[in-house]
Amino acid sequence: MTVEFRLPDLGEGLPEAELVQWLVKEGDTVELNQTIAEVETAKAVVELPSPHAGVVSALHAQPGDVVEVGSVLIAFDVDGEEAAPAAPAAAAAEPEEEKAAPNLVGYGAAPRSSARPQRRARVAGASDSSRGSDTAVLEAAPHDVLPAAEVVETPLERPKSTPPVRRLAKDLGIDLVLVEPTGENGLITRADVEAYAQRSGAVAAPEATERDDIVPDSAASLAPAADERETRIPIRGVRRHTAEAMVRSAFTAPHVTTFLTVDVTATTELIASLKADRALQGHRIGILAVVAKAVCLALRKTPELNSSWDEPAGEIVQHGYVNLGIAAATGRGLIVPNIRDADRLTLVELADAIGELAETARSGRTAPADMMGGTFSITNVGVFGVDTGTPIINPGEAGILAVGAVRRQPWEHRGEIALRDVMTLSVSFDHRLVDGEQGSRFLKDVGDVLREPGRAMLLG
């Protein structure tokens, strides 16, 4: 029998999502929980698992389409016993109209097997898409790929990888079926593709780039052609959400920004010594990690910066924890995932968390839940060579710190002029929650830690 799968609420309360790409086509046999599509909400790119095992009978949207939550996305031909969607038991008691848009969080059925999925083998030269399947490629492929005479087509699970890795493989002309995965749960990583390319001699097309940011296929090639004077780009997904959030924040919370320029030579020397420490070779401790630690320490002394304005309740909510947002620029726009309970982490743990957060954001795998519940944010404009700025507060938070570039310049030091490492910091805060004295004291506390890292002993 035929069953339909409607676009679920992805756990964000958002009314729609844009279909980035299908990972299946009509006639494909899919397994339960197999990833069937990627959709982009206002916050993230999300992979949709199949709630059924069966054959894809119809696709009801095309890449680039904006689909409303509750609209039919795909249809399956399934056996009778597979007809009921795999949803929480409590859903059976819900009214019929509420079942139309199931919540993705918690839906899905049998847990994924820890065993590595079988890979689809293809006949060399069977299609243009398998242009990498020549003799050299087959020799470089994993040992479980059959010789050409024995290859059979088996409709099994699509190789798992992230959008930028698939783009890299496409640029190199590599069929991901032939790449041995080393990532968790059989995920093909960028390193796997690069290693395979080196073995097989694959070379990127001239137009390929080294960019890690995710750029959905539907948004590719948006630059104006030589004979065009302008290009119109649909305002969707993360870009729309960011614009709406910034406008809401700018015209709801009265912003005040204060600035501080500080000598951070002691901090840069500390970072250099940590990098030289063999015991810390596996950790990338940079200036942003030290700033994050300084922020967590300073928030203890000025909790007003770690609070929220609850308009309906008529209350100010001061948080006893720090969910530290780190602004990340991606190909889809600006996102601000946060590190949970950052105030409980050591400097090394913070550095690791920031590195993981950045890599996840660049690959487009940031979960919507990771961008919710932040209490204070940091934006590192220094990586672009910028001295500072007046950042807009992330909605729901009381403040945001902008970190400028570290510059080697003449500076007064112990009564003399010397070349020192200097940085400018700025903090924007919600004047409903934070007075000027509190905002200035917080910024000074952050600066004091960076000027003299040993002061962390006093603030901690």
C-alpha cells in the first residue's frame, strides 16, 4: 500500500523548510531511518530519515522548493505491516489534524545498527555520474569493491557524508560509493575523499574551490554573469532568520556599546607556551579560547550580563550557568551555536569545544537545538583583520562581546614605549538589563584577564 510522509516540525516551531536535495529517487528501495533528503530551515540544514521501509513511489517537491510543515513530501509503497509510521506511542491518541505535522524530534524507529552498511556497487561506465569508475579508480577503491565482471546493482543505503564532502567528491569526479569511510557510523569525511583522490590521481575541476562552507546546490552559481548587471537571490533559510532576528533585537533591546583596548602580550605569550607543550599537542588553544574563559569568569562577577528579559512574566531571569554562543560565518549565513555550561569547562576543554563547534558549523551539521538557549555570545571579528565593531545582541540574551584583531604596535609598558600585542574589545548590552557601570565593569574584568592571565586565579 502507498503511504505519504509529510514534512514534520523539526523541533524548532518553524512553519516551513527549503528542500536542499533529494538523496533518493523514485523507484529506490529505502530502509527504515535511511536519510532520504536534506532540508534547510531558518536555522540549519537537517537530514530527514525515512519513517518507512519500502519503495519510493513519488517525490512531491523539487530542490529549491519551500515546503510548509505538514505538506506531503514523499510517498512510499510499503508492505502492510510497515504501513504505520514509526512515531512515539503517544501520537496514537492525538487528534487527526495534529498528526499531519509530526515532530521530527523523537520520531524514527529501530535504532541504527552499529554494523557498517553495505555499499552500492556499480558497473564501470554505466552512467556519466560514474566517470571515476575506471581501472585506476577501482584499483584505488576499498577492497570490498568487486571486480567489474562481478559487479551487481543493489539498491542499498546511500553513502553517508556531509554536503561539503559531497561537493568535494563531485568536483574531483569521485563516486562516494568507492570511498572507504572512517567517520563515526560509516560517515565519509573530507580526509577520506582526499586520501582516495591521492591514491586514484583524481584532480579537481578548474572551477572547484577549497572553501569549506556549505553552499546548497540550489544556491550555487549566484554570482552575476559577465553580461549581467545584477543578480537576485531569494531571501530564505538562515539568511532570512538572521535578518529577522537582528531587526527584532535592534528595535526591541536598547543597545549600548562600550570599547576597551588592552595589551594582551601576556596572553599571546601564554598561548605560545601552551602550543609548545607536548602534553597539549592535540589541542588548538588560541586567543578565542582564552577570551571565552575570561568571559565566563567575568560573568560570575557581573551576572546581569548573563540574564534574559522575560516580557510576558515581567521578570528578569539571571542564569546560573553560561551557554556561550560563538558566532560562526558559513556559506548559508551567520549562525550562533552555543557551548553548554561553558563556565564549567577548563581552558583546554573550551578550546576543544570551540574547534568542534566551528568544524560542525562549516560542514552544515549544526543541530537546531545547538543554536537555542544561549545566554551570552562572542563574535570574533579579528579573524577578518578588523579591530572591533558594534555587534547586535543575539535575541534573548543580554550582551555580546566583539573580539578584534591582535596587532603588534607601540604601547606604553612599564613607563617606556615598547612593541606590544594589542587588542580592542567591545561589548554591546541590553540597557534594560545592564547599566553602564555593570557593562563597563564586565568589559574591564575581561580585559584584566587578557592583560594578566594570572588574574584568573582571583576571578575564579
